[in-house]
Amino acid sequence: ESFIDEIAIAAGQDPVEFRLAMLDGKGKQAGKAPEAVGGATRLHHVLKRLQTKIGNPTLGADEGIGFSVTAGQERTMPAWIATAAHVKVNRNTGQITVKKLSVVIDAGIVVHPDGALAQIEGSLLWGLSLALHEHNAYKDGQVTKTNLHTYRPLRMNDVPDMDIEFIDSDEFPVGLGEPGVIGVAPAIGNAVYQAVGVRLRDLPMLPEHLKPQLS
């Protein structure tokens, strides 16, 4: 997804419009019955809806909004998800703060709304934890971070605002949970580029990775 942004920017195009132009539902994008009727036109729809929701907000210094789209597979049943991350970068420390995650999801018929919402909330926060925090290393054949005082997952004070919308649909119900994880890191990476012009390519995106690249 970061490569899509890079190609769009190199071509002088808006990254969202660049994606929308490709998501025409033709050829391999057509989808199939029963679980993927409509194919990529449904991904086009969730991205367009998210673009409209985000609009053109006034951002503060060193803030950016990045987008990603994913068709996550859960037992061959795709959930079409568009994700936007609003971030702020601290130039002094390299710290990335995610202020808000916004997603629009087409998962067909949502059988259990509360359960679906819980699945997406959890997957977004897991994706955020993996994107900015969770990592480990080996030294002398041993894991260096052995408990939660050194292995740092996302914590409550790191949780951003979240705007989650499910598309009303009569299509085949599909899987949720892990698919929500996929788009978070690329959306954050694209937002960091929009904020400070630095392209990060490793996870997690730690301050020590970003700070040396800030001018």
C-alpha cells in the first residue's frame, strides 16, 4: 500500500483518486459468487465513502492523513476495508502519535453488530500496536524482552479516537477480525509521509527510525 502511494505521488496524482481509478471491478477484480459478488467495486465504494467522510480537514503542523485499502481474506471470504490514519509527528523525538483511525467496511450482512464492532475495534488496536510498538530481538540465543515491562504493546493512553462504519449490505456475510489489522500500518506510514515527507519501510515504526530522517 505504501508503494501505491509512492507511485501515485510520482505520477503527480492524489493517492486516493489513483486507487479509485484502478478499482473498476473488471477482469481479475470481478469477484465471484457467493462470497465476493461485486469484487473490487465494493472496495471502490468503501474507499469513496471514507474519502467523503474525511473530507479536506485543516491539519496542524507535522500532521498528516494516510489511506489504505485491503480485501482481507478470512477462510476465502473477503472483507473490503478502507482505512485512514490521522497522525502527528514530534520532530524533536521522532515520536508518531495516531490521533484517529477511521474505517469503512463492507462485510456483507453483519449478523451480530456488537460482535462485528468489537472485532474491528480489537483488530485496529492490534494493528496499531504492531505498527508502532511491538518488537523483540535475540541476544546470545535468548529473547531480550521477556515480559511486559520491556515488551511494550499498545497501552490505554495510546488508544486513538476511532470512527468505524459498516456498509449496509444484503450480500453474503464474510469474515471479520484479522482483516482489520492489515490496513493500519500502511495507513500510518502513508500519513507519516504526508506529515513530514519521510517514507518508513520497517515495522514497528519507532522514533529511532524516524528521527534521523527528519530535517
